[in-house]
Amino acid sequence: MDSIDELDMFEADRRLALYNEYRDAAGLFRYYIETELRAYLANGVNVEPVAAPGGTYFKVTLTDVWIYEAERINRFVPETVIYSVNDVHVQMLKAEE
């Protein structure tokens, strides 16, 4: 196996580990939020459209957050604010019965 194959295997393993972490964490959160750049799980969401001279953008405040990003050391954060000029999708997750 050459180094490119090893790198591909390493990246595939990291993606699988991140997906498994997401699947395990999803039951702890009320909302799934998706922007053009990444996805989040959160227990609190506030989306505020902001009119600006160049057009409207969205200020999205998330509380009790898990960030779907492989490069982050700590994916759990108490609060984050996202600014987006593109669509922001917010889905309420079904509570487990």
C-alpha cells in the first residue's frame, strides 16, 4: 500500500468516526441546522434576518451546540453565532419517545 492509499484510508476512518459521533450525539439535541459551510446540532436556535446595504444576511445564534467539523478538537460549545448570506436550514428533530 502506498502513502496515498494510506492517507485515503486515514481520511475515510476519520469521516466514519465523525459520522458515528454525530449519530450518537443527535439524540441529545432538539435542532439540526445546516448552512452552506457546515452542519450543527443545537438545543437553542435564533435566526435573525438583517437588512444591510448589500442585501439581507442571517445572524444565527445557537446555544448548546455540537459542530459537524472533523478538524475541530472540541465540537461541543456553549454558544456560537453564524453569519450567512445564503440559506440557513433549521429542522426540529423528533424527540425520542
